[in-house]
Amino acid sequence: MENALENLFDSFSEERANKPRKTGLTILRDNGLGLSQVEDLLRLSSDYIDVVKLAQGTEVLYEKTIIREKIGLYKKHDIEIMAGESILEIAIWKKIYDDYLKKSRELGFTIMGIPSTTIPMKGSIRNDVIEKSLENGFKVITVAGRKHPDEKLSLPFVFEMISEDIKLGTYKVLIRTEEYRDGFGICDEEGKIIKRQILRFLEGAEHPDTLIWEAPLRNQQQDFIYHLGLNVNLDGISWEQILALEALRRGLIGEKEKKAYLERKYWDDLQYV
């Protein structure tokens, strides 16, 4: 894509992965954008969006022709469509998961998000859900995090879960931005990323390139890019953050990010698969 300044600043982004990307994914959280909003967003930012998650249970509320048109707009720009984890949880709870997969495939979804949040799920059921999703042609993104704020969760257990998910064929694993407590979590009470916790994840995970980091806040996006490099996988991005996030990735704004880029303070083993 030729940009407004005729690619004069390509040197700042020469190591940015291009679509289709294996790393450096940007996952947009769509909480109910209208079709005209989607068209405008894609005209401006389609090169910088890899996955769209129809989030917060909104996919159930669309009229069928509208959601198909919306999904079609995204897929026309080589953007994958992910169903929100909360609806999948309800489908499992109500024992309608097979029907849910069929309907999701018909509508055009390409990724299933397997949760680890609201409703407790036995490991055997969770594995079955992953396998069924894969058998039906979906990519799978699983979620690592507490099911309840008071739940105790250890890093060794999370590493074991991530390893098992990857062995089953999971595409990526999403790490929730949770406050550090009882040995698990990656941010403080103000939402600021704790570097040593990220390092512990990278040291313990067998496949660090498969990790996606939830980063809905600007300062979190800055910290992840600073510590993990411009091709870090980020989730929870709102539509109005897409261009600014890509500018951060390319070192075009912010002394902190530019310094990280110029001094190459990122993890080379995370840049490419």
C-alpha cells in the first residue's frame, strides 16, 4: 500500500510483518459497529487488522442478513472473524455446541475462542470443544486466565494448559490482562504491565510466539511493544485505536517506542515463526 507520504518512512517499519501475518497480529474488538462504520474503518485500516472479534455477546443480536454482510466485508479484506467466548460458553452450558458450530460456519466465522472465564469447564470437556472446533474447520484461540477473580491460579498450571492446547492444534493462546495476585497476572492494580511477569511467561511457555496479549489500554500497548517488539500479538483493540497502534508498532510516535525500535530492544525469537 502506498501511503500519503509516499513511503518515505518505510525504514521505520521495515521489520513489520505483512499480511497474512503469523506474528504481530492485531485483534479488533467489534462491540457493534454499523455497516457504514465498518466500510469506513476498512477503507482506512484494513491492512492493519488481522482478526475481528464480535464481542460482548453482540453476535446473537444481529439480523441474519446484516451479520452475513458485515462478516463478508471483513473477509473481503483478508480479515478473520472470531466469535466471542461468552456465547460459546453458553452453547456448551446448554449442550447446543454442535449446532452452534454449524450455524457459525454458515454465517462465515473462521475462529472459535475457547474460554477460561465465567463457567467452570472440566479439562476433558474443554479438550473436546477444541477438537470439535478444529474438526469443523475453525482455527482455535484459547484463553488463559481466572474463571473467577478469587480463583487461585499458578503459572505452572497455566503453562501446562497452554502446552496441551498447542498439542491439540490450537492456533494461539490469549493471555488476559489480569492484576498480579497469588503468583498469576501480568499487571498491577492500575493496569500497568509488570515486566518480570511477562518474562516469566516467556521463559515458561514452550511456544512464546503463539501467545496473544490482551491490551485494551494505550499504556499497555506501549509496554508490550517496548518489551516484546513491534510484532507482538495484541488483542482487545478498539476501532479508534487501530491506526495509532500501528504507528506505535512502527516507531512513528512516542520516544519510548522509537528508542526501543532504534536500539532493537525486543525479543528476536518472537518476530517470526
